[in-house]
Amino acid sequence: MRVAFVGKGGSGKTTLSALFSRHLAHSGAPVVAIDGDINQHLAHALGLDEDEVFAAPPLSARTGEIKDYLRGTNPRIPSREAMVKTTPPGRGSRLLRLLGDDEIHGHHVQEVGGVPLMVTGAFDESDLGVACYHSKLGAVELYLNHLVDGPGEYVVVDMTAGADAFASGLFTRFDMTFLVVEPTRKSVSVYRQYRDHAAEFGIPIAAVGNKVTGEDDLLFLKQHVGDDLLAHCEQSSYVRAHEQGRGHGGLEPHNTRTLDLLRATVDARPKDWAAFQKHAVDFHLRNAAAWANEATGQDLATQVDPDFRHGPASLTAFA
């Protein structure tokens, strides 16, 4: 199952992404965390020391090689230049299993705090003034487009802040999106904006209150978020100690129960491969018409394989 954490900048989505990923990994579940935020802090939230460097190459540093690997022998994609971030798989494409023995997981995964992690990569000097961050997220979108994840397997993505997550079709690639909401008017405003955009495309979301310090905070969230409020995390001395580089036992019982509820909610979601494929094709055609046909000099609508059906059966049917 693919899970995204979104919310206003500073709401704690990176912290919750790390807590949830670690919670899953420590239970023995197969999990990959992905840092898809412009502020690349997930590795440190998982436990990488501030003076340590994440050694595995970022996905955005090898987008060309990733394209070459994923397009495989698909005759509809003659070159890496013809493949864009929305290009869906078809017959001949290489499909991925979570943490499989493949070039992408082999090159880009590094374990941090017991959690296999991949990172998108940060802005560097050459990007300033000439590129947007969503160009770097293209490799994440391609990875999710070609992944066949099974029951009890999890991909957890820390997304860009606010409604900026809607600037690409990546927001449709998840089985569940958790919207992290602080008990503040600004955070609630971002929640409403994201909720309304998600509703247009039938994207399942649930709100998770964060940094709740008492009954007043909880009542505020219930008043402004309503039935979307799935659970909440209380202000955590464990998290604060972790951020300050101090050891502090384990996570508080209430917050641990919240993580259990998030997992149960994800596990209860039916896997809808048909909807996933439909969104992938729809957004590819939209991007092709908007910019990609002109950028590549090709009609990228021809990349859609009408006979391809995504999901576990595709691992053998289209191998």
C-alpha cells in the first residue's frame, strides 16, 4: 500500500512520516520510505546524525538511468528522451517489487534507523532560477507507476508542503493520504484546500491532528475538521528529545495507538489497480497535451498500451 503524508509546512508531516515508517519496519513489515519534500529532512527524522551524509544517490541524480531500466523492451518508448515522468508502463516495461533485486532499489536504498529509505534529492545551485522542484519528483512518480506492491507491503512518502503537492499527478498514486493538521487556523485552511482538491479526483484522505496539547486543541480540530479527523498525536516529549539528539525511552502510549490506527486504516483500504491505472493514463494524456508532446517532439498519447492491466497479474502476463 502506498501512503502519503501531506500538510502545511511545519505541521509535523515529516515527523509523522518517520514515526509511521519506523513503526511499520519495527513490526517486521516490508517498507520503503521516500523523502519527496523540497526540504530533505526525513533521513534525520529517522535517526541520521546531523553531521552524517545520506550515502545512497538521490533518485533525481539518476533519472535517465531509471528511465532506461523501467522502459525495458517496451516498443512504445524508444528512448529515455521519449519517456517523461507520467509515462505509464506497458508490455515490455520492467515492473518493480518492493525491495526487489533490481537496479533502483539496489542503487538508491539506504537503511536509516531500521527503515529502508530513498530520497528525491535537494535543490542545488544549478537548479536555482531554472527548474522547479517537481522536476526532481519525476523519478518518484516513475517508481510508483512501475511498482507492484502486495498486501502488507508499504511505501511511505513525505510529500511537499501544502497544496503544492497537486502540482503534479503524483498525488493520485497513493492508496491513502494522511493530511497532518495542527490546531491552528492556517493549518486548517491548508487541510480544506487539500480536501477539496482531493475530492475532485476521488482521492481518499484522512486528517491526523498533531501537536495537540489539551482538550481545547482537540475540540478545535473536531470543530473545524469534523468527520475527516481520524486520530491525533499529542505533543511528544519523545519527539522533542529525538530532535535534540537525546535518548528518551519510547513513544508515548497514546501516540503509539495513533500509529496503530493509521496502519489499520491503510490495511482496510481495498487495492484498486483499475483506478490507479486510469489516473496514471489520464494524467499522462493531460501532461502530454500541456507540455510533453512539445518538449519531446512526439505524440506521447501513443505510449499508452490499451491492453496493459496493472497489478500482480501483470508481473507474469506482461513479463
